[in-house]
Amino acid sequence: MAHTQVQLARGTSAQTLAYTGPAGEVTVNTDDWSLRVHDGATPGGRPLRTIGTNLVYDQPASGATLTAAAHQAAYLVDPAGPLAALTIVMPSAPNDGDGFLVMTTQPIAQLTVSPAAGQSVAGAPQGLAPDGSACWQYRAADATWNCSGASGLALDAFAAATALAPLGAA
């Protein structure tokens, strides 16, 4: 079979994140085999987005802290029973517009959502009911994860505390 071999520039995570490639260049991170697309200006370029591969399944005990990996998109929390408390630390190194989703199969009485270093979190449910979820979107301009919705809320106070401002409002 005739074919043309294509070999991309490659390196470790440290090398890849420090490299500023020309616009349109694709590089391979040999630590996790991820791809990055370069724009000629941003060190490390941008991660090539994938759908459905960044979900992490976890069965935490009550009181646990789950720290999302860089560019992780979601947690499916599936504990053996109800949780009195759970802390989630948001992903580090997000890109503008990245989303993050937390889903649970069991009730979480006290949910704490913490930012990674250099970030903030605006809005979070205080708890989730069984089969509940909450999602955030990252805004790079102010390094903030903004809660963009939740379902199966354990506490009605969340809705009143996180009323969204009209579009265009500061």
C-alpha cells in the first residue's frame, strides 16, 4: 500500500507548553499524546479540543476533594450513597470559553466549588439532588468560572443568589 508518512513536531509537556509555533502548526505532547495547534504568538498554542474524552468518573467518600486536571471537561460523581460534603477544584489552565460540568448520581448536601490558582468562581449551587448537575463557563478576561446553569438543586437559595445579569450588563 502506498502512503505518505507525516511526522509532527513533538516534545514533553514542558517543552510543548514553552514552544511558540508558527500559525497552523500542530505539535504532539509525548507525555499524554495530546495535540496542540499553534497561532504564532501563544506559548504552547491551544489544545486540540475533543468531545467526550475529558469526562472523569469518580466514586468519592463524603468530605473528599476532587481536583480537576488541566482541560478536564466534566466529573461524573457516583458515590456509593449520599454525600454530606464534597469539594471540587476547577481545572487549571483553561481557555476562554471552556466549559466544566459536574454530574452526580447521589445527593450532595454541601458542595464547595473552589478555583484553581489565579482563578475565581462566580456562582455555585450549595448542594445537588440525585441526578443533579451544574455547569460553568470560563471567561479568560477576568479569569473567572461563571456558573451557567444547574439542575436538581438541593437548596432553592442558589437560584435567588445567582440571578444572572441582563446581557450587556457589567
